[in-house]
Amino acid sequence: LAQKSRVSWLKLGDRNSKFFHGMLNWRRTKNSLKGLFVDGRWMDDPKQVKLQVKKFFHNRFMEQHWERPLIEGVQFKQISDREKCQLTADIDLEEIKMAVWDCDSSKSPGPDGFNFKFIKSFWETVKEDIVRMMKEFHANGKLPKGTNSTFITLIPKVDDPQSLGDYRPISLVGCLYKILAKILANRLKKVLPSVIDDRQSAFLEGRNLLQSVVIANETLDEVKKEKKSCIFFKVDYEFFNFGKMPPSFVQNCHKFN
């Protein structure tokens, strides 16, 4: 039955057909948020559900104002003068085009309504406007209003989600913001390995998160075998994802290093 459904989608999925509208209605029903458990109480009134969703993500994404501590007695690696020049160099057309072609053409669009398939198809028409925007940002460090606006879509993490914690939020941003982020990421990628400690095994090209998992398991086995004393920290990564980490935590981590 599943195979037959896939065949039908290939034949009729893009047509204005009964099958297409049936699939559309099925997805709308499946993805609809009919109610939520909030503080142990079930809510199914649409107005209350919307209010709780807004409140939940407002707290998640709200900017935190921390009193930043002075970083004293901590030795940081520094980038070279040549690397500094590379990071602050003017943004040229070739760098912008490389960033555009590095982006997936079929990703869901953000508030601007365009994906990179459109940008690539009409590159000769839109490239001058994109270059001008990038150069203006490089000159004054400010984004045009709305550039970093996002849509938040909720992806269920379980089959029967009943609370907002059962959803994974995905931010859909516009193409211009993605291009700029890709340019900055490509530049930073060249210098990060020289300033980030070798013991960080994740989020850097050529390093694998599983290395840390293996080391942690081997360390734990050794501690149990030799009956030694040690301290393990279990970190709530959700805390990190939404920018809730106070600067003092980072400072203490550097000192422990």
C-alpha cells in the first residue's frame, strides 16, 4: 500500500487532482495543533493554544541581558594579521555566488517567499541587488529591516505530540540572510580550527561528535574498573540552543580548562 501511494504521488502529486487535494488535506490534518497540555492541563481552545505557543517561544527566543564578567587570567589563542584581513575583506561577487550555489535549491522559503532555485535561475537579474545589499552591510554593519525575519515551523519529535516540548522548532529565514550567513561561515571556517581546542570534536569540519562519546565511555569504564573518583557533567543542550547560557558559565569553563 505504501509503495502504491508513492507511485500515485509520482504520477499525480504535482497535478491539480483529487489525489493532490486529498494529500493536502491529510497533511493539514496531521500537522494541525488541536490542543496542548500546559502545566498539566489540557487546552483545546484555539485562542488559548495560540497564546500559549506565542508565550512559549517568546520566552525561548527572548534576548537575555547578562552582566558580562571580565575575562581575566584566561589565555586565548589569537588569529594572525593575515587571517584578520581575510575575515574583514570586502565581499565580492564571486564570494556571493559561491555562497548562493552552496545553498540547497529546494529548501522551504522564508518570509520573502523565495527559495534558492529562484535565485539561481534568475541570477543575472537579481545579482546586482544582492551584491549591493551585501556591500552595504559590510560598510555599516546593519541589516535592512526584515532581512532576519523568520517563520517558525514545528516538527513533531514523537508520533502523538501533546506539549510544545514534543516539537522541534525550525526557523525558516529569507535567502538574503542565508547568503550572508553562508559567507560569514565560510570565512570563519578557515580560522576556527586554529583557535578552537583540539578536544572539541563537534561542529567543525573534519571533526566528529562521536569521538567525544567514545572518549566519555572509555573514561567511565576506566573509572569503574580502577574504582577512581571523578566528576561527570550532564549538560542540557536545549539550554544552549536558545541562548540561555550566562557568560559566567563560559568563563568558568575556560578557567577549568
